[in-house]
Amino acid sequence: MTGVGICLPQLGRHVRGDVILEFARRAEALGYSSLWVQDHFMYPLAPKRGYGGGGNLPPAEYESVYAPLETLAFVAGVTERVKLGTSILVAGNHWPVPLAQRLASLDQMSNGRLIAGFGVGWSAEEHEANGTDIETRGRRMDDFIPALLACWQDDPVSYEGDTFRIPPSRINPKPVQSPRPMLLSGMWSKEGLARTAHWFDAWNPAGMRATKVKSIVESLDASRGPGLGPLKVFTRSFVQAPSAPAPADGDNMAAMVADAIAAREAGFEEITLEHNFWSSITSPDDWLAVPERFLPVLEAARG
């Protein structure tokens, strides 16, 4: 069965803590399989690269963003079953050893419900503010993931890489999940897909036809090393894409139902519903109505 995840209220000035809490409770009660956050913390007024690496300003929703792991920790305390995922954490916003501790703590507090998604990011300004360099983000990622994974191995932990070094240490807690939480890749470039095949358990495409996703994943699976199973797919469907016009039918329901059916027929692990950029959400009450309103997508995915 293909699950249906849903993005938590996280972006925009009308999001509040009580809205996040109630949204999470409603989504779990209705049968959504996972709750998702993303990772941005500032809105550059004159970006060098623009949104997604292009020439446009980021969507206005990014002017206020709740911190991802703190949001998931908050939600972990008011839910019991639903998976908690990052789609995605920007590696340049973090350092592997303290992040390994934070993720393991979250996996412990949620009793093994964490899915850890990573990407290289697009914001030069966020990298600069973190003391990292966007020009070296790919090479940094090549060292980031193995350094992170080393922290979750049996103590004593040590690691020696091109970018990161971990002196022999005890690093705890370890994650609940064994051998570790699922690693989800949000990378798309040729190099990023090679990293996905080498290190990750799942891939997170967005806005791509299921047939194309299957073709790419089949190619990646053929290049995976011994002992690595097929990549799982967590695809994403936008009720309204960032900075795009509002759906002509108001909620894009027919298209999202079709995406859910395609994901189910393709055997994908999950389809995630993205509402952060939907222009029909202008208040806390609008957010709270989302889980029930989009139950037809949940039903379509279940078949």
C-alpha cells in the first residue's frame, strides 16, 4: 500500500505553534502516514542565485519558517504512530556530529519514527551565514553523510575524511532504528543521483511523472553496491507549486488524486502532499481544514 504523507504547517506568518500541534493530531487520526518539514532559516533580499538556483526571489512564504527539527520534536510529543521526516535538511546548514546527536535524540523521543532527508541546497546566503561555501557543497556532502553515519556506529566512534574529522569518542544517544533511520535523498543532479545510489535508502522527487521516476530509480538501483536494496520512492505532489498561479479548480484535487493513483500503481512507498504554497491558505483555520479536505487523495493512494 502506498502511504500518503503531508507537510506540516511550517512556512508563512500565519503559522502558529498550536496550529502545528492540532494539524499533526488530525493528520495522524485520519491515517496519513508521515509528517514533513523543510530546512530554511532566512530570506535574502538580494539573492546571488535565486530560488532553487534560478533567478527569482524565494516565495514570500519563506519569510517565516519554523525550525525543522524543533518542529518535529514538538510534534513527536503529541503523536504516536505517524512517521516524522525532513524533506529536506540542507547539509550546508549543519555539521555532521552535532546533527547526528540531534537526529538520534529525535529518533529516541519518537520511538523510531524519523526519516532523515538530505540535499545540498541552493541558497548562497544561508551557506554564508553558516560559515559554509555553496561552491563546495557537493564535495562537502560526500564527506558529510559518512561522517554522520559514523556517529551512529558502536562506540568508540572515529572518522577521518577530506572535510570532517571525528577524534575517537563516545557519541550518544544512538538512534532507536537499526541499523539507522532511513536516509532520504532530495538530490537531482547527475552527481547527486550518484550519491543517492551510493549512500541513501530512498529518493524524494517532486513534480515528476511516475514513469520518469521509475526509469531513473531503475537505473540507480542497477548501480547500487552489494547488500543495498532497491531505492524506495517518496514522491511529492503540489496543490500549488511555489510562485505558480492558483489552481483553476481551486484545490487541484483531481490532479493530486491522479498523482496518488500513479504512485500506487508504480509501487512507490509514499506520496507527500505539499500545501505550503497554496494561496487558499491565509489563516490558521485554513491549515486545520487541510487534512480532512484532502482525504480523497488518501483514499486513492490506498486503492
